[in-house]
Amino acid sequence: MTRLSIFISSLLAIFMSNMAHADGLKRENPKHTILLFGASWCAPCIRELRSLGKLATAARPDRILLVWTDGGIKRHSLPSYENVEVVSDIQGRVLVKKYASGNSGLPYSVMIDEKGRRCAEWRKGLTPEALIELRANCIENRSDF
């Protein structure tokens, strides 16, 4: 099998398993999903990762997806949180293209609604307090970008 056919098969498997949602992401109950874009070379991203427990608590009932653009998140041993997932490299590339393609810096966070639409963004390290503001922007469906 060629690399291209393996890549296409992988993408197809991801999208087929998530077809019910406009953004291609699985959902059980959360209304919103927070995408945390980062990279291993980004010091503020590492700091954000260290506060993941507080972010996970502040985000409930919404979920957090960790989307690291360089795959470096695999080097970190992360505690398990019920509302936090690390996306695969393939799904990460899709999410970067869809939600962060115009962004020029990291860390970067995007909140998407239940229909997969971007409803708010945050252009610096996310904190529990900032997450409250991000959610408020999303609920009001207004943004500062």
C-alpha cells in the first residue's frame, strides 16, 4: 500500500466514525468543544498544559481537545481527565486547517458550538478565568476577532 492510500484510508476511517457532526468530532453530551492548539517548542503552550487539570474542571461540561501542531504532546505523560482528549496527528492537521489556518501564533484556543461552528477564540495561554470569558463569547455568539 502506498503512503497516499494509507493516509486516505486513515482519513476516511476518522471521518466515517464521526460523520454525524459537522466538524467531524465525536460528541456525547457537551454543547461546546475547546480546541487548544499548541506545540512542543512553545513555552506558553507547555505552561497551559501544566494547568490542564484546572482547565478541565473549568471547562465542564464542555470538552477539551489538545491539538499540537508538531506531535510533541506525545512526549508528555498527561493525567487522564474525562473531558480532555489528545487528537491524532491526522485529525490535528484537519482541525488546524479548519479552525486555525489564519492564526499566526501559539498558544491559540478556539471554542466551537454543537454544530461545529467557531463561536469564540483566545489568542494567548488559556486560563480558567479566560475560559469563562471564551464560553461567554461563544454563548453570546460574538467574538473579538
